[in-house]
Amino acid sequence: MSSGRVSFLDQQQNREVTELGLRLKEASENVTINHTGIQQTAKRPIIKKVLETMTAGIDVSSLFGDVIKAASTKDLVQKKLAYMYISTQAEQNADLVILAINTFQNDLQDENPFVRGLALRTLCSMRLIDYVPYMLESLSHALIDSSAYVRKTALISCIKLFNLSPKHVLDAPLVDQLYNTLRDRDPEVVANCIVALNRIFLSEGGMTVDTNIAHYLLQRLHEFNEWHQCLNLLDDRLKHHNSGVQLTTVKIFIKLAEGIDDIQEDVYKRIKSPMLTSLTLTSPEIVYSCLEHIIVLMNQSHQLFREDYKYFYRRIKEPSFVTLKKLEVLEGIATKISSKEIINEISGYITGTDKVIAQKSIESIAKISFRIENVLSYSLEVFMKLLETGIDIIISSIITALEEFMNESPEKVGSLLSVLPSVWTSIDLSSQAGPAFLNLLTTIGYEISEAPYILESLIDDLESYPATSFRLQLLNSTVTLFLHRPAECRGMLAKLFKYSMEPYESLEIRERALFLYRLLQKDIKKAQEIFKHQRYASKKNGNNNFKTRDKHLTKFNTISLLYGKHSEQTLFEQTPGNFSKRNDDQFFSSPTHHISEFDELISLQFQNLVKDEFTLSSTVSIEAKKFKACWENFTESHEFEISLLDSSASLISLTLDDIESVFEENMMMIMASGSSGDYLKFFLYAQEINSNILMLCELKLNLNLKLAKINLRIGYEAYGIIHEDQKMNLSKYSEYFIQYLTRYVKELSNLVKLGISFEQYDY
Amino acid sequence: MISQFFILSPQRGDTLIFRDYRHDTPRDVPDLLLDKLKTWQKNHGAELDPPPIFNVDGVNFLFTNIQGLYFVCTTKFNVSPFMIYELLGRIATLIKDFCGILSEECLRLNSSLVYELLDEIIDYGYVQTTLTDQLKSYVYEDPVPVKRENIIINSLAKLKAPGTNLGSSRNRPIVHSRDERSSKQNEVYIDMIEQLVASFASNGMTVRAEINGSIQIKSYLQGNPEIRLGLNSNIVLGRDKDISSDKYGIVFDDYKFHDSVDPTDFNEYRRMVIFPPEGETTIMNYRISSDVSLPFRIFPILLRDPRCPNRMDITIKIRADIPEDKFVSKCTLTVPLPRVTQSVSNENTDDSNEQSFQYDNRIKNIIWTINNLKGGTEQSIKVKITGATSFSAVAELEIGPISLEFDIPNYTCSNIQIRKLKVYEKNKSIPPQRWVRYFTISESYICRV
């Protein structure tokens, strides 16, 4: 049926095209005056019709011959339309193009410069390598044409030709002619000339600019029109009305200030005001681009926009993509002082009709409260109030946010959770709010009498919740609750295990169920222990964006920045004049190590260490006897002290367990530990995988004096004769070990500073 | 480098104009974009606007919606997005300049003219010129006028002041038929438009007040004469400066000029010299955020009776704090109501021509329109709403924000005025006509309940 219709359409289109051809043949060249009083040839409306047909996507290539004839006319509009047709259709009719050459050559000699320019532009737009000689010849004339319009067109045509056949352009004496044209008196010609040279010498990094040319160009900058200022990249034109020029200027400012910290802040301040103005008046698309750029700047300098937060409040009529970006900015610029006000503002967006904005707003409030702890209570208040609205989407999002808060401050959130049984039916359990809800429910399961019944109703209706993440969490939650309240949960747990081990279930679910089942079967005490220590995986991922975004500064004022972190170099072809090319490449080729914020605070000394060369074994285990033997045998030893005085926090609260867990988490095993007098004393060991070198260490930590005394010994496990290169290795690796150890000893003080204690274990 | 430029009419998915500059991207890109837009709507719902940029198979689509038409550029290169968006906006303005108005029908009638323009604006993806003057000499086709009754009123027509006939003459194309070109028009229109962004907290406090001002000029002057324009002398430039010395000044946070303006004297005398290009140009933008006296105050009051949990009374009062000789021809308040709202009744007995009231149960909104609100007066409305079920304890969170739409003719919120406007003409034969208009319009004027 449908194919019949298509062919009918085709037929009809074919008929139309044929008819157009006939009319074109018959129409006279004589000028007439039509009904609206406009002088034109009879052919003009027909050609116009041909173009309309082409625009609609219908194949009109069969008319090529007729249109070529129509191109040789005195009617300029008709000529233009015909030429446009030719440049689009030339490839399909390569053999007929020769018929047009005569017309081209006549027009290239025409006394009207626009006709000359038009003919040249069209001639060179044809992507037909056979006609390159014609093009070259006309170009060499056109470059010294008396009209700037023709010269301008000729320069762009050089680029077309170069893309068609680089060899022809480079071989011809064109290039010299181009460099001469740089001194043209018409600014637009010069601008196009730069564009052309940049393209032709793209592989060599753009045109050759010596100081003479540079000075000369700078002097003439103000003559260029706005579109070329973007390309030529140098001006203090921050107040320009074209935001493209403005942003290019911003980019140069940043580029110039790179590496000079004093100027940097100043530069940011100066570019701030014009960017805020761009936010206020222009089209939403420009506002959107501007916001993306502000996000990058914000990550460079957190202070920059913090007083201007009101500019990022939502406007009533703006499209939602702008609002979403504004929320992202607000997340970043909220400070201790402004955050309460900002959260109050954002909370007003939540009850609106737009779901996506509601979700994002809740997420933003959560992110701000993560970063700025003193507003957490206020946010929770807002959330609790919103829960009462009973609107599904809001409740689901809030539950997700609450779960994340649970990691940060279990006490504050925990006391609020009694609301769960009354709202849970509104939660969209198939979204990410599902597992979040279960997790929260488990946490307070022993306090809430309804908890088992909620789980039971879920288990009875298991088919409605196929999502793996939900099912895994359901297993965990039911087991946890079972450990707390075995009598009430026994039945449902059995049911759940049975369902989860059905052969049609996914492997992941079956494995998990089986694992839990065996654990409970084997040793219920152990299970209790494990589930007591269950810790939330921190989802504090909001900050990671900051780091990846930093690098985007080099991509300022380009499309790729709008795509954010997902952008890839491969999306684009090489652009001439992209000055930041090299930086981009580096960024994309270097593997981005995932560095958490925490690591970064303390890793300063560790930076020069090559990660690949230095990896500690996670499975090393040696006996006390061997430890002692090695300790005595190893000749390479280092004794040093690390002062933790720069940390303002008191270390006294640290316990042996706290410290041990830091080392163990970082592959440094504990042989023995204990406290003697003012000292905590540890014997640590670790093994590097590549070289098999063992490190043994005696660490004495005085928490009062904030001083760590270290005795480090390094050597090979299988002692015997040591080769020369092994000796070299030893000294190299002892450096690494010292750095590594120092880093984590220093981290101890951060443990206290950041308020991360390990109390969660006891929760 | 722009690969293609095209204009889409989203309703039927027609490509109205299509120009391929580099032939390095597929011919069927308009369909690609339409597909993408459709998928977006399917996945995200109609209420979420798609971001103005897409990448499909290495082709970047940058587009903007101007008066219901999609203006789209495609490129394969990592170019400046600002450039492209500015260009798209500029092309739309140029089409308006040359054809008179911008509409689907106008584009169909004038396609050859538009193609002529596009051919000169961009060559092989490189922008060549967007200056009206320059393009005028390149373009030969005459504009085909759209029949009057078909004109879709564009957004600027909204600004038309009552009692003036300027609206229609502003919609003239700047280019006329060749024989008409020597006609004796010699006019310049200057519009000073201030858009207000304001929000009030539920306790009536001003959270935010901001003026985004612009001076627009539309010139039909012969021979590009010089224009001198002077503003109030009490304008203070820049927030950082010491304001105390000039206490009563109007403080510009930031401002910028168009290229055709010579602002040398602006710092000292608040004066600028303009060489306006033909057609419409925004010659200056400014931003004010301190000491803004807002033209309207809104006072919402919510009354709940604990005995009838499914009833609520809302009283809204609006006060016009503008001089008594000014008035607002039409002022519209929109109030979103809770989702469980079932019916709404208006208690105002005075339902004359001055006011009208509407409730839309589909989107749960009331719209209250006031005609001819005079400066210094108040209006109020009392509304009873009934819910299908009881309103939740926090139902007030779902009411509002109340948004207000208005335009006030002959009034600038900041008090900035054009104090001097002179056209320096070489050829004094025809005295130039100068038209100056002032508007204050709402961009985003909201009040939380």
C-alpha cells in the first residue's frame, strides 16, 4: 500500500519536473511586466519554481541543460538563480557542465563586478576536478581585479579549489599572489585572505605570520567587520554588540593571563560584567551558550560570580534548557551567605508544572547542601514541606536526594525518616528513587513498625519491578531487616529467595540471592556483623565535574564546550585558526586518572610519581618471622620525621583503628601496632608489584606533638646477591615509598580536618 | 564555517529555504533535525525545550526559533557558537528588513530574494557581510509584498502604542521597487525599551529588580546622515565607582554600543554620535540593578478555613506605582493553582469592561486581565477555589508564582530619556521626521504566594 503511494508521488513529481522543463524551453527571454508591476523575463518565475522544487528535496537534475541556457541572460536575478542551480547540480551532470563554460567565460569578462564575482563563485563551487584548469586561470585574473568584491570572492574560491585539489593550488604561483593580497587596501579582502592562507597552510599550523605582518594586521583591526574579528582574534572589544566577538576577546584575555596568577583574577573580573549583560537581552540560544561558558569560568574561579547569583534566577518565559543551565550555575556559586536565599528561590521552581525542572531543582538543592553544610537543616526543612504536597515526581526526587544525604549526616536525616510509610506509595519505584527508598527504609527498619509490611507488599508484587538495581537492593534490604526482626521477615525472605533464584532471573540477581542465602545459612552471626557494617557508597559526585571542566577553558568559544564533558575531538574536522589545538590534543590523549577531591588535597608531593611504575600489591602477606629477618637484612634504610603541625585540628581523637584502616586501604599492611606512652607505634609493610621490592616500616606517631618518626627499610624479598640495576631500582623506589608514605601520614591529619571519622562503622 | 543554512517550518516539517554552502554534510539534514526534535519530544515531553544544539553523526546543528520558524545552521567544525547564533538572528533581521516582515508565506513568496541574500551573506561557509547597506547593492530581486490580512503580527507590533499608526509603516521593507527607491521617505524611528525582571517574596519584599534597557533605531533616512543623541546627564557608569558623589544618578551596571555608534563623548556628556545603517539596529544596551523603582506591587492573601479543607480564598491586590498621568493599557496576571483544583469562582461584582477573569481547568491557571490601569490606583480580585479533594497542608506552595505581563507606553522605569536628538543632514531639502517612543515592558515579573 505505502509503496504504491510513494510511486504515485514520484510519478506526480516527475510530471511536474517534466512540465517545468517544457515551460523553460518555451519561455521567451523578453522582458515583460507581470501583474504586480515588476519587470522580469518570463523565464524567471519558472527558474524560481525549479529552485523551490529543489528545496523541497525533489530531483530536478534532468533540467540541467535548460537551466544552463537560462543562465546566459541579461536578467540578473534569473542569472543568479540559474547559477545557484548549477552549483548544486553540477556533480550529477558533469558531462553537461562544458556547455556552461562559455557562459561562465563571458560573465567573467562582464563589466558589472557583481556578475564577475558571481560567475567566479559559481564556477569554483563546482566540485569537478576536470575543470580545475579553468578555475585556476580565472582566479589568477580575479585576484588582481579592479573590484574589491571580485577579489574577495576570488580568495574564498581559492579555499574551494584547495579543498578540491590541494596539489593544484600549491603548485600554482597562487600562494605568492595570496601573500601579496594581504596588503590589499580593502579590509574585507584582507580578512578573506587570512582565512584562505590559514586554510591552505593548515597542516603547517596556519599562515606564516612574522612581526611585520602581525603589526600591520593589528593596526587595521578596527576596519574589519564583526565576523572577521572573530577570526582574527585580537582586540579589547569586550563591549562589542556581537557576542561572538565578545567571547573571542574573553578567550584571548584568558589566554594572555594564563600562568600569571595576579592578572588572572583581574581579567576574570573584567570579563564578568559583559557576560552578565549577554545573559539579559539576547536570544535564549546565546544565553544558553553564555551559561555554559560561565560554568567553565566558575570552575576556574569560584569567587567570580558568587555575588551575582540573582542573575541566574529563572525568568518566567525562558525555555527550560536555559533554566536547567542556570540551576547548574547556582549550584556552583552558592556561598555560605547566599545559599539559604538561593535554596529558597529554587524551591519555588519545584511545584511548577515542568517535571524536569522540578527534578533538577531538587538535585540542585541537594548539591548545594552537600557543599555548604550549614544549610543542610534548612534544605531538609524545605524537603519535608514539599513531601506533604503528595506529588509523585517531587517525592521520588526528594527520596533520592535524602538517600544521598544519609551518607553525609545520618543523624539529621534519620530523624526525619518516620515520614516514609506515609509517602511511599507515591514514589516511582522504577526510577532511581526505588533503590534509594529501600535503602532508607532499611536504615530505619528497626524503628518503623510498618517496614516489614511495605517490603512484603513489594515482594508479593515482584513482577512489577523488573529493574536489576531495585531487585538487588530489595534483597539487601530484606536480609538486613530480617537480621533485625527475624520473626516478622522470615516468610517473605524465603519467598524472595525463591523468586530471585528462578532460572529466568538475571545472573546478577541469582548470584546475589545465592550469596546471601549461603551467608545466612552458614553463619548468621557473621552475616549480622557484615550487615551492621554496611556502608553507603558515597555518591558525592557533584564535585568531579569541576575537574573535567577545567580543561574546557582551552575550548572557549567553540561548539565543543556546549557539549560539556561528553565532547570528543572526533566530532569535528580540523578548524583553521584553532589556536588551542595542541592543548586539546593533550587533553584528549592523556588518560584522565580519576582523582577524587580528597586525594587532590594531599597529593601535592605525590604528583611527580609515575603511577604505572609504582603499584602496591594488595595481596602481599608476610609472617612475623620473615618480617624480622628482612628487617635485619635490608641495607637500604631511611630514617626521617614528618611533622603534622600544619594541621590545625587536634589529632588526639584518632584511634589505632582509624589509622590502621587508612594504611590498609592504601595497600600498606599492618604487621603489628600498639601504643606506648605518648606514641602510637605501627609496623607496616608493602610490596611493589613491578619490581617485587618490599618495604618495611616502623612508624611512631606522637599525636600530642603531631610528629611522626619513621624508620623505613627497603629490599628484595629473596635476598642474596643484588645486581647493579637492582641497586639502582632500590634507590629509585625508596624515593617512591617515602613519598607514598609521607602522603598518607599527612592524610591522617586530614581525616580529622574533614570531619570524616569512621563512626559510620558503628552505626 | 557553516556547511548549510536552512529555514524550517516546524508545523508541517517543510523546508522553506535551503542553501548548501560546502556540500560536506548530507542533503537530508532537515529531516535529520526534524527526527531528532520528534524523538526529543517523545522522550522528554513537549514541555521541555530541546537544547539549541545537536550533534548527529558528526554534523552539528545549531538552531534558533524565530517567530515560529526554525533557523538552522549545520557545521562540521568546532566553531564559535556565539557567532552562529548571532548570525542566525542577523539573517532573520535582514530578511525582515528586505521583505518587510518575517513569516512563512513571506518566505515562500520571496524565496529568490532570500536566496540572493544568502548567497552574498555567506560564501563557502565563510560569513562575508551582514550589513544592510552593502547587501542592498548586491540584491536585485524586488520584494513581493504579503497581502495585508495575512500578516502575522510580529512581536514588535505588540509595542505599538495606542493611537499611533507607526506599526504599519515600520513593517515596510527598506528596499523598494527600483522606481520607488527615489521616493521621499526620510524618517527615523527610535524606540527606548526597558524590560523588567522583578520578583517579590511572599512577604512583599523585593527579591530582585533589574532593568534591561535597549535603544533601537530604525532608519529610513536618505544618505546615511549623522545623528546625535543625548541622554540624561545623571547617568552613572559602572557600579564600582563611588556613587556617593552623585547620589541621585541612574547607575548603569554595564552597557554596550553597536559598531555604528561613536561613544567618545558618552563618558563625559552622555552623548553619542550615530551613523545608523539602514534598517533596524539596536544601538545600545544597558543594565540597571540598583535603586529600581518598580511600577507594580502585588499583594496576595490566602485564607483557609480549617473546617472546609477543600476550599480556599485568594485575594490579590495590585497597585500601580507609576505617575498618575501614565496608564497601562493591558495588564495580565497569571496565577497557577494547586493540581487538585476543581472549580473557581470570582466574587467581584464589578465585572465591567475594565476587568476580565478566566479560569483554565486544564492547566489550572487563572488569568486576570485589567484594562486601563491608571497610575496611583489599585485593583483587587477575590477568588474562591474548590478542590476535588482536600488541599494539602502545604497547598500554598503550589499556588503561584503570580506572573504579571504588561507594557507601559511613554514611560521608562529608570527615568532615562532622550534629551536631544538631531539629524545632521547635508541635503536639507526634506526635513527628516523623527519619532521617539518609550516603553516599559515585563520580561519576567513574578510574585511568590
